[in-house]
Amino acid sequence: MEREKKLQLRKSVKPYERTSLQISIIQILNTLVLYIALIALGFILYSVSPWLSILCGGIGAFFLVRSFIIFHDCTHGSFFKSKKANKILGNITGVMTLFPYEKWRREHITHHATSGNLDKKGTGDIWMMTIEEYEEATPMTRLGYRLYRHPFVMFVLGPIYLLFITNRMNDKNAKPAEKRNTYLHNLAILVIYGLLIYLLGPARFFSVMGPVLFIGGMLGIWMFYIQHTFEDSYFEDEKEWDYVKAAVEGSSYYRLPKLFQWLTGNIGFHHVHHLSPRIPNYLLEQAHNEVTPLQHATTIDIRKSFESLKYKLYDPERKRFITFGEYKKYAK
């Protein structure tokens, strides 16, 4: 991609970097309010049948994902014009989704600034090794990596580890303000969820919140993994790395049925989001449809997305992901 074309592409998406207070309020009503209503309904229906509570929790998981997208937009300053409003709603939705606002904001901004950069990966990313890194790793590190990339670990144990362990801890180098935010976030979760468990009882609480958090967390990890792990995803060394190419060629367009596109907050237009994080979720599709070069991004559908599960290592020479089976052939 030539320099002038890249500059033009960045310029082309600028008009979509705008917020609409009306649309943002509508999303609060049709997402956050509905999510809370589903949770409350699930608690009420437990007296009728625990299975109805579990059903409400399963549906609520999708609204948890949409709530996370609002949280995500707030961290990028794209949901409201006001920085203060983004921070307030971001902290509220952070408690709802179990993501500390300041910690996740810093890690995610780092992810955007380094996505596809082989020399700066590791913050806000899914663990990915190149062939060389894997060959130089110790046997224990190799085993840990193989376990990490296993679908059961990533999508079943992963949500539990992310929500209840990783998100609860501060990084060693985190600034004092970020640490305080995480402490207050954890305290708010303990008070709110602890009070609900006390008032409702563990069985009623977890019959609803168990499916919500587990399925919601699994969907979130799935979306993030799928949109950066496809055969010819873009990765380069620092000296060759380019932000625009990393956005358009290192993030996919996950084409979903309209209902699932809505439930996942349009994050399937991940290439658009990575090119310009200031575009709110409700304008991502419009930007994709109206800016022609964005339509050339790698497109995957639900069926094809499952193929990504086989990709384990990145081959910098061939510029593609490979399976462990392919690695064995190369290593001979």
C-alpha cells in the first residue's frame, strides 16, 4: 500500500469519527437497560423454574457483549463527546462487565498501537509465538503455549481466568491512578455482587449470572481471537511495521447475520475499528460500506471462522499462520 493511498485512507474515515448523543442514549436504553431487565427477570423467574433463569442468563450474555462494546467505545473516547461522560459511563459498564476501566483502557490502546508488530506484541493481545520463538522456547514454555492455544483452555477456562483473575490485578508498572481505579472497581464488584448473593441466595444468583458471565466472556474472547487470527494476517518486524496495513490487513471483517452483528455491537468491522478507534460502533458499518478500500479487507463468515482454530504459530518468512502439523513438516 503506497504512502499516498494510506494517507488518503486515513483521511477518508475522518468524517465517521463523530458521536451522536441521540444514538448513544438509544444504545444505553436498548442495551444497558435491557441487560439489567433481563437479569432482573431471570432472578424473578427462578421461583417458577431455574431453567427459565438460565435461559434469561444465556440471552443476557449477548447483551453483556453489547454492554462491553459500549465500555470499549468509552475507553476510546468515541461514545460521547465529553471525556468525563466517557469515563463515568466507562466505569459503570466496567463494573457491569467486570473490566476495570483504566487498566483495560491502557492495555487496549497499547494493543492498537502495536497490533501486528512482532517486536512489540504481548500487551492486550492473545499470546502468539513465531516459529523461531517456539523453537527457542523451553519445553515447559512450549507445553504452556500448546495448552494456552487449545480451544478448551482458551474459550472455556479463558473467560474464568480473564474475568476473575487477570482483571482483578494491577500490573507492576501501573501508575497510581490506574491502581486506585482497579481497587475501587474490585470493591464495587464485591459490594454489588456480594449484596445480590446475600439477598437472592447463591443458587438464584448464579443460575442467571453464571451463564451471563461465562457465555459472554467466551463470546468476547472468540470475537477477539477470530478477528486477528486468520491465515494471512499481517505481522511485521518493527522496522517494516505500518499502522494502516496492520489495521486493514491484520484485522478481519467478520461478516455475521444482522441479528448477531447487532448483538456484538458491529465489532465484526474490526478492520475499520483498528484503522480509526474514534469511530463509534454505530458508524463502523457505514464507514465500511462507503470507503471502498475497506471492503478489500479479509472477510470471514461463521463457517470459515472455525478454520482459525487450527492456526497456532506465525511464520514470518511465509507471512502466514501455520498449524502445529505444518510446523512438524517444516522442522524436519
